[in-house]
Amino acid sequence: MAELMSKEAFRTALENAIKGKSANKAPFSIAWASGKLSRAHLARWAENHYHYVGPFADYLAYIYARTIDNGAFTEAKDFLLSNMYEEEIGGDRHTDLLIRFAEACGTTRERVVDPDNMSPTTRGLQSWCYAVAMREDPVVAVAGLVVGLESQVPSIYRRQTPTLRSAYGFSDEELEFFDLHIVSDEIHGERGYQIVLQHADTPELQQRCLKICEIGAQMRLLYTTALYHDYVAHELPMSELTSASVPVQDAALVQA
């Protein structure tokens, strides 16, 4: 039977649950970081990504509503509310920034918001996020959605955004969605870690948090991998992603 871990050991275990499953390792991400995608491919990404991240405030709202505040969870609820505010009305709406990038890639607002333009795998990720938010213990839900998913974003966008500037020539205004999330999601991810470390206070809760973090990372990796197979593979075979420009560890993953 598992024993209650110290916060330090639990933090390490949470990080290890995600390690090796980053969406950076998906072939779509590898092609993106090495400048091998077309703007049309990036448009398909935006059309799908909208339906994953667009409802993020909704996911958090379900967790917020189900978190009973007996005094101990005040800071956690404040974080969830603040995160929702930033997504929707704290300055530019994040989905509007994503649509701005999508339009720069050649697609339209109408195509982006149309759910018929997301792939089945994207629909599965969105449904999983709703299910976690609505059904899991709020602490476990924060682990899955904020630690398992949101905390990955800065490392993903730090790798992709320079290529968007250097290889594709997007402007700072067109890339505001990425620049904003590199900063904001680093803060959100750390706040998520602190909530889970503080409130997962039984061995059972700790184990459930570890498992859902692992699943969340797997879900994002699967979603990003599907984008390659759905939109890119017929134009850019795997063999072209194992060139010298691709890091050795990523080339090995693509070939696996």
C-alpha cells in the first residue's frame, strides 16, 4: 500500500509522471520546430487547438463550482477564478489571439470556431477535459488539467515560437497568443503544482493525482501526434523528420 509522500518527493513524482510524454516529442511538433510545416498545416493546428483550449475557462469553472470552500480552499478557488478571468476578460480574450494567428495562417474565424473542423482526436481531448473537470475530485482535476496539461505549455511554445518568427516571418502581434502563454502558463502551472502539493493529503489522492497527470500528458501527446497523421503525413513523411536538423532524442522517437 502506498504511503503518504513528502511534498518534495510528491513534486518529483508529479514531474516524473509527465516526463517523457511532452507534446514536444510528437512528429507534428518536431516538424514545426524545424520549420517544415506549411502555413496551411499551422492553420489546421489552430482550427483544432481552438476547440481544446477555447473551453479552458469552462473546465476550470466546473472545478471551481465543485470545490467546497471551508476556508482551506480559498486560495485554490481564487486561483481558478483568476485563471478564468485571464482567459476570458483580463485583457484580450485568449481565443481571439489564437484566431488572429489562425487568420495569419490563411484560415478564417468561421472555420476556426466551427466544431466540424476539429479532428476526432481533438474532440476526444476536449471531452476528456470536460469529464475530468466535472467528475474527478477537484484536487485531482487540477492535477490533470493544470499540472498535466497547462504546465507543459511554456516548454512547448518556447521551442516553437522562435521558428514562427525566423522561418515563417510572423509578426509580434500575430504571435501574441504564444508569447502570452509562455509567461502566464508558467505561473498557472506552478500555482497548480502548489494546490496539488497542499491538498492531495492522503496516499490515495496523491496516487490519483500522479495517474491523471500521466494520462493528461499522454492525451496531449496523442492529440498532437494525430495532427501529424491527419494533416501532414501525406506531404511530409516520417523519413524527412529524421534529418540532421532534428535533435537526436526526437529523431529516435519519430522512428520508434
